[in-house]
Amino acid sequence: MTDAARGSLLPRPADLFRFGPHDAAHLPAARVAVSVVAPLAVLAALGHLEWAPYATFGAFASAFGRGLPRLQRIGMQLEAGVGLVLCVVLGAALSALATPAVGLVLAVAVVAGLASLVSDLRRWSPPGPLFFVFGLGVCAFVPADGASVAAAAVVAPASLALALAASLAGALTPRGRRALATGTGRVWRRDPRLLDRRRTLVHAGICLVASLAAGLISVAAGFENPYWAMVSAVVPVVGSATATQLVRAGHRLLGTLAGVVLAAGLLALEPDTLWLIVLFGVLQFAAELAVMRNYGLTLLFVTPMALGMSALAGPVDVGELVVWRSVDTVVGVGVVVVLLLATHRLRTSRRPRRAD
């Protein structure tokens, strides 16, 4: 391999620690944090924190469309939110049907491929199937019955509605009304951009195969939560250059390993429900501040939140939780790195076509 080819394939270690600009991230970060925490507070007041995953993933629609004009952002959040709600309800239904672990892994892998494809075609931001794989995986592996499916069908759309309302709230301010009065502010349709259809299809295939392989390895090894490995297997696929994808894989691995250390310290304090929900809000806000700057730093905040979700249902074995999250991440990242390197030439870009 020539030096030029090697440079285009492998990232530099310094790339792992590069930071992007702040880009006024505090406003969308606050909006996402409120959208996630408010439904949890309502469920806590109602005494139904077992429905927390259904609420959380409906609310994650608020993370989509950052930087877009308000109406375009609402449109993207509605599109992605419908997909998230469907994943939540499907996951609850599969769990209620006592679907074997292998069947659950297959379902999550198919959704990983489909969500990657739709995300690229609809030009969602953030791109990729992360939220859909995570939402379906969590809800499919959490014990459920018929009543849980009904709850998911109500709670997830309600959380989505709250997220959309949070995005619309800014339109009530004088600044928001002025923005909507402009031509750009009233546009719903996203501008066309160059679309590499071959790369789109290849990425969807990689997401399907990588998540399936990681999930099956986890099931075969007796891991309790195979979807953790599956999430780690799809996250690095986002991006057009292999070097960029490998940086993202490194971020996923190192950020998660640092995050589990922080999670162990926080959960060892055995915070009560109120403090857990407050902690989720702080962590979500910090994660949204960091996500466009350095994905590895984002995982430092996301990982304690993800593991803390288990603590909402009652006491957890912190040591076991931390170890298995780490092992699953290593499996998922290892699988996808092999696939990304193996498909590097296949994904070498030709002239992309303009999306219709």
C-alpha cells in the first residue's frame, strides 16, 4: 500500500482528540434535555418508571434537524420521530411475544439496514440508524406484556409530541416569528444535495451485516444485552471516508470505556429516582453540547445515562453492568472495523448523483 493510499485509509491518532466549534450548541442542547427529562418526570409522578424507555426514545426525535430552519427541523423531527415510535412499539411487541434472542437480533439488524437507507435518502441529521437500533434493541430486550405494548403505543407518541412542541415553542418569541416571516424560514423541503447511491446501499448493507454479526456473537457468548454490541457496530458507519469512520469507531470505544468509569462512580452513590432524573438532564445537556465537537467526549456523558436507565427500575449490579457494557462495545467496534476495512475499495467514491 502506498503512503498516499495508507493516509486516505487510516486516521492519525491526533484526529481522535480534535474538537469542532461550539456553534451555539447550548440552545438545541437545552431543547433536547427538556424533551428527554420532562416525560421521565411525568412517569415518575405517575409511578410508571418502567415505561421510561418508551418515553425516552420518543423524545429523542428532538435531537434531529439541528441547525435547520425551524419548519425544516420540525419536518425532520416528525419523520424521524414516527420511525422511533414504530421501533419502540415493535420492540415492546416482540418482547411481549417472548421472541427468542436470535429473532430479536435479526429484527434489530434488519431495522439497522433500513434505517441507514432511509436516513441517507431523506438526509436526516444526525445521520445513520443509531437511535432506531438503540430504541428497538432496548424495548425488545426489556420484559413486556400486552399492557406494556399498549403503554408503548401511548407513551412514545406523547413524548414525540412533547419534543415537537419544544421545537415549536421558539416560534412564539419575537425572534422566532421574524424567522418564520422570511422565505428560508417557511421552506419545508430540504435542499437537494449530492447523493452517492452506491455508498448509500453499501452503508445500509454494512449496518445490517455488522449489527447482525455483533448481535449473534453476543448471544452466542451469553451476553445479557446484545443490542449494546449492535449499537456499537452501526455508529462508525456514518461518514464518507474510511479514515473518518475509523476515528468514529475509536471515539465509540474510548468514549464508552471512559463513560463506564464515570457511570460506575455515579451509580455507586445509589441516587434516588429524583436525582437520577436530574442527572439524566445534566448528562443529556452535556452530551448535546459535545456531540458536534467530539463524539468521544459525547460518549463520556451518554454512557452513564444509558446505564443509569437500568437503575430507574431498581437496584443494579454496577460492576456487572459496567463490565458487560465494555465487552459488548469491544465486540461491536471490532466487527464494524473489520467490515469497514474490507469494504474500503468498494466504497471508494465515484461521481455522486444529485438527489431528486
